[in-house]
Amino acid sequence: MPGWCRVHAQGSCFAVVIGAVRDDGWLIRTCLWLASMRGGLDDGLLLDGDRLWLVRCHAADIAPAELEAALLQQSAIASRLRSDAPPPGTAITVDALGKRV
């Protein structure tokens, strides 16, 4: 799974690619779902050109076992989002609430 990591004084950020997403309704639902997650996860979506990334930040003092669990969870979330995302260039029809029709 393609990804990247940046380390800074406050902690680290890990990103995994979801893919190219062109469906506004899916993007809105995904943002709302990420914002509603419990546990204070610091997840975000980054659109870089035509690639969408799931980015998660971690504190500098995170324990190795905790970091490993968080990375596995992030990978699972990205896989789920990737399976739900349409292939690049796919025409999607959605209703006013962003649901596929």
C-alpha cells in the first residue's frame, strides 16, 4: 500500500493512499464519518493532484505497541475506503443527499 511518513518535533504523520476520488457525495460522507469517530483520532484526508490520502498524526511519545496498533487500524480504514471508492474516471450519479442512484 503506497504511503509516506513525516517526523517532526511534535510527533509523526503517516499517510496511505486511498486512490482517485471524483464523487463529491462519497467525499462528503467520508469526511463526516471520519469527523464522527470516537477516541480522538487525528485523521484527515489530503487531496494531492488526483490522489486522495488518509493521513493520521501521532504524538511524539506514543508507545511502539500503540503506534503499531494505530497503523494497522489506519491501514484497515484506508482499505475499506479504497474498496468503497469508485475507480478513476467512473461516472457516478448521486441524489441530493450524496447517495448513489
